[in-house]
Amino acid sequence: MPYEPPTHRVERSMRATMGVKTVAGVDEVGRGAWAGPVTVCAAVTGLRRPPEGLTDSKLLTPKRRTELAAVLTGWVTSYALGHASNDEIDELGMTAALRLAAGRALAGLPERPDAVILDGKHNYLGAPWQVRTVIKGDQSCVAVSAASVIAKVQRDGAMAELGLEYAPFAFQDNAGYPSPVHRAALEEFGPTGHHRLSWSYLDTMPRWQHLKKVRETADAGEQLGFDF
């Protein structure tokens, strides 16, 4: 299906109205997975014309994502990745884990950006960052699109490596997200050390329900594993 290429419209607006110069696009991957970290990429692109075919990573085939990520890592002005582990997600909750991973990504940039374009409608970063949230920013904003592709390819690659160690779970195919093969492996072998134990999939697996971790408070939707 044809799609409109991303633009620098939001970044230009932020530069004009907020007086900022360096703007980072931030996107995450892994929010709704049962296993593995949540990964955030922060990318700075400036106002240059993006590589052909850049868009939201979810609209690209795995092959095209990988090809584009190889181009993007050399094309962007700078980028950095941040992760929050499954244990940190269980302990802190998804919103705080996202904030932690995003903070790590932004801290990894060679120069602190003046402002951030954050994909979605929820500002999980907060102060002291100047943030503009953009629904479907991973499709409409160049820097966020770049971040989405780099984050997706990096995390998928890391999960594929885990798949070599935990073959029944087929992480190379599902990247830790729900799938029939993943569920069957969980029911037979139980969760690995990379699974999120506060997620509700354990509620449907009586054999392993005793492993469930429950925090006193939870972000809306996170215990259901929603990728909102």
C-alpha cells in the first residue's frame, strides 16, 4: 500500500516556535513483548533529505528494514540505543521502564538534544526534556522513523541471538512477542530468565502461575501486555 514519506515538518515547527536547534526523534520497540527488553532509539537527523523508502518500521519487510537500518546508521547525524531489561520492567512498570530506556538512549548521544519528538500520544519522558508527542510520528517524522527502524532491527537481532539458546521459543521469528509457538514453549518449559514475569500470560498457565510477579501498582494496560 502506498504511504506518504516522513517529513521534517514537526522539527521545523519546533525550531521556529521553541527556539531549539538540535531535535532527537525517539521511538521504542518491545513494549508488548512477553520476553526481552524494551529498546529505545534516539536519532538526530537534522533537516537533510531522508533515504528513499524511510517510514515506520512496521510497514517494512524484515529484509527491507535490515537494508534500511544499515543505511540509516551511517546517514543520521547521531543515534544511540537504550534498553530496560525484563527485570527492570517487572520491577518498575512499563512507563518507568520506557523512561529509563529513553533516558539511557538520549544520554548516549554525543550531544544532548534541545528537544525530543516522541512517537505516540503519551509523554513518558517528562521533565527536564522539552517533548512534542506525535501520533504515528514513526511514519510522519523523519527522525522518529529513523529511530523506529534502527530500534526494531537492533532488538530483533538481539532476540534472534537469544533464539539460538532457547530454540523452542523461536525468538528469531517472534522477537519475544506472543505467538502460538511461543505460548506452546512457555506452557511446556516455563519462562526463561528473559521473560517478563509480571505479564498476564502467566495467569493462563496454571503450571507456572506461582512465578508471577505482582507490583502494588501497575500502569494501565501493562499487565495485559498491550503494545499501546
